[in-house]
Amino acid sequence: MREIQESITIAAPPSQVWSVLMDLESWPKWNTFVTSIQVQPPHTELAVGSKQTITIENNQTYTNVVSVLQPEKELRWNGSILTPIIFDTEHWCRLEAVEDGRWTRFTQGERFSGILAPIAAAAGKLNELQEGYVRMNQDLKKVVRNRPSINPYAFFRERIVIFVPTGWLGYSRWWRASILGKAELHILLLAREQTNSLQTEVPEPDFQLNRVA
């Protein structure tokens, strides 16, 4: 039996990493190792028991069966050539929350067994796969980092919209406000995606907003 494994730390919670992994149609756009992944009928998405066809570089194609699917924790599949006695594989992608859940430790590995396993290892095929896992892990880290998202830590500093009788003012930083007059002041906390036509973008001020007359 042979085994290879590679890990990487991604500065995003497991939910974000898992979301990218489950978006199979996007894999060819960011994944330089796996050029295609397609779920086979009758299934339309990954599920325990579903079959998927994976194409890696140099047009090598493999069909596998999903054996474990735990959202935000683990995806695992099995495959074989002819029969498990000849060549059998078990591949896994594990997600572990670290840094109080703000980051993810992503581990990708594969176990090989059967008559052809030592032959594949001696021919350097497993080393080639391991290099591909390193590259895919780095690709995953990059696409997660660049994908826009809302997280609970950034939410309250994304935008504060202040309604005053004169209109709407949008600020991109956290501004403390106090009422020293009779004007009515409503502070609405909104995420970037929730802006609407009533809001008007203005340049970020260089002063602290302290008074509304």
C-alpha cells in the first residue's frame, strides 16, 4: 500500500473553502491540475454513491464513486482499474477549522493498493500526482482568497449608512456617531451587496463624525 498527502492553510473559514470545492463547474477555471470534473447520471451533484469522471492534465481520465461527503469537513471517493485487486485508490479532501474557525487547514491525499501500486510508485507516477496536489492546493488557496464573500468579522466594518433629513451618506469605515441636536439619526448596518439606489457614494471623509445639527 502506498499513500501521498499534501496540506495547505487557507485564510478563510471552512464554509468558504467548501463552497469553492462544491462549485464543480468552476474547477477548470482555477484548477491547473484537474481540468474537468463531471457528475455522472442519474446524479446531478456530488452525493454519497454518485459517480464522477475526473480529467487531469495530459487528458488522463478516471471514474470514481463518492464514499464520504460531510459538508465543510470531508469529501472522499474511491476508484479502481479493472478490479481493486489490480489497482485500487482512495482519495480524500479534508477541511479542518483552525485559528478559531477563521482559517482552514486543507488536506488532500490518496491511498493506493493492488498489484499495480508498487509499479506505479516505482515509475514515478505517484510523485507526479503529489506534485499535482501541491499545485491544486495552491490554486484553491488563491481562488478562495480572490472570491468575494461576506464574513462576520468584516460585516460590521464594510459600511455604515447614516440617514439624516438631508439625505443618505455612505461611509466605508466604522464611524461613531452621537446626537447633539434634535435631528433624527438612524444607523443601518449593511453589507456591500445590500446597497441600493437610495445610497450615494461619497469620498471617505478625513474627520470623525461627531455631531448632527
